[in-house]
Amino acid sequence: MIEHDTIELYRECDAGIQMGIAAIDEVKDHAKNGDFRRMLDDYQREYANLQNEMQEILHEYHDEGKDPNPLAKGMAWLKTNFTMAMKETDQTISDLLTDGCNMGIKSINKYLNQYGAADGRAKDFARRLIELQDRQLKELARYL
């Protein structure tokens, strides 16, 4: 049970990281403020670093990871593109990414509870992802 929960928690973190990278990638070129754009680039790099670490861990478990739910990814893409078409501002970008971070934090916390038998390393990784998203939320608030 421990190994199953560990792998499942890692897989959910993998999907969450991919969503974070994709969300930033979708909007960062629309950012007007240079500091805001640099902040988005920095967070995208942090997500990419977590993704690299995640790939190494999944390799240890002989697992390929998990792609984000196609429906969730498609709905996020539609919402982002529709909202940006209506009002392409840094405030809009910040609002969209804030929603994404909140959903990510909620999801990873849910999976921490659901896969409670996961080992400490997997739980620590999940908490690091939550901390990254929480920190991003606080910085995004300046642009709301």
C-alpha cells in the first residue's frame, strides 16, 4: 500500500507541475510589465526544476508519470484564451494564475489526504509544490 500511495502521489504532483508550466507558458508572452514577466519566467523555471526532479524520482519507480486530465487541461486552455481575448492585461493574467494556484493547492492537499500511506519523501515533495504555489499566489496578488 505504501508504494502504491507513494507512486500515485508523485503522479498527481507530476500532473500538477505540468499544469503550472503550461499555464504560465500560455500567458507570459502577454505580460506587459517587465518585472511581472520576469517573475513568471522565474516561476516557470522553478516548476521546470521540480519537473526534472520529478522525472528522476519517477524513473526510480519505473513509472512514466501522469499527464494532466485532458478535460481539465482543455477547460483551462479555453478559459485562459477566452479571458485573455476579452481583456489582455497583467491583472487578467494574475487573476487566471491565481485561480490555477488555488486549484493546484487544493488538489495536491486532497491527494496528500487520499494517499496518506505515501512515504515521507513523496509527502515532502507534495508540500514543496504547495509551498511554491502558495508563494506564487502571494506574488501574484501585487498584480490583481
